Amino acid sequence: MVIFTSKKPEDVAKLGGTGWWKVDPVKARGATHVVLTHNAFDKRRPGDPEHHGESFMVATIKDVLQDEDGRWLIQFDQYAMTSAGLKWPGYRNPVNYTDTEIVLDQLEIGDWQKLQEVSFKDAQAIRRRDDASATRMQARQAATSGTGEQTFGEIIELYRERIAVDLGVEPTAVKITIETSK
């Protein structure tokens, strides 16, 4: 597998792999390696434009686990940094399934290292914190965009979604009540 991601090596180590992707679980579980390529233009996490699309890490797959929303975490057993080699071909989908031998032959692979194990529960908690942070960032950007034209309902929905992300529940589980004393 080849994945186009804005995550950095320290993010991968913290999560124990790469996630949260929409993948074909049969193909993902059948893969032996993942090559990560750099997405420098993700608005949530901009990177280095000089290295956009370049491979930076290769890893062996330990497991493929599904979160409640249907997205998948690909856990790694071991990894190695890569220099040069594979370039992201520009596919629309950030996950590409390809022949392992062809991909690995294109890479200059560094020393293999064991990745510290992260439990799936801990990885989910990290995802929830990252999602909550991204939601707060979007809300700040919307608030400072100068439009100032949000309806009361839009504001309530924004906060309902933020609360849901922070709590790790669906937005429909959050009820907001307003009481007036007239």
C-alpha cells in the first residue's frame, strides 16, 4: 500500500501506525508493507512543499482495525525512514494498493526499527483529541473570517458538533436546551 498523508513520523509513532483511512480491509490485510508519502498541502497540517509527494517512511503491517465510523487504523510492527525513491502519482484517493516488490525496489530504505506498541483504545483516544483540535481550529477560522453571518441555528450546530467530538459521541446524542425567563 502507498498512502498520501500529512502526518509526520512522530505522529505515526504516537498512533502506532497510520489512520484513519477508508480502505478495503481485505486488500489492506493482504498487504505486507505501507509506504507513506508526504502531503504538504493539507490545510489542517501544512508541510514542506519541497518534499510534497515524496516517500518518507516504509513500515510492515501488524494489524488493520476499524473504528466506529468505518475508518481504519493500520498498525505497524516495524518501520524505516526512506530517502528519495517513490513519488506520489497524484491519485485522488489517498490510499493506493500496488505491487510490493515494485514499490520497495524504488526506495532507499534506512535501518529498520521496532515501533512501540500502542493499544487500539489509546489510538482511538488520540484520534478523538486530534479531531476535537481540528474542530476548534475550524471554528476559530470561521469566527475570524470576517463574515459574521452565522445564523443562531448554525452556531448551535457548530457547538453541538464540537461537544460531540470532545465527548467521542455522535452529534445527535448532544442535546442543547435554551431556557428563557419571560
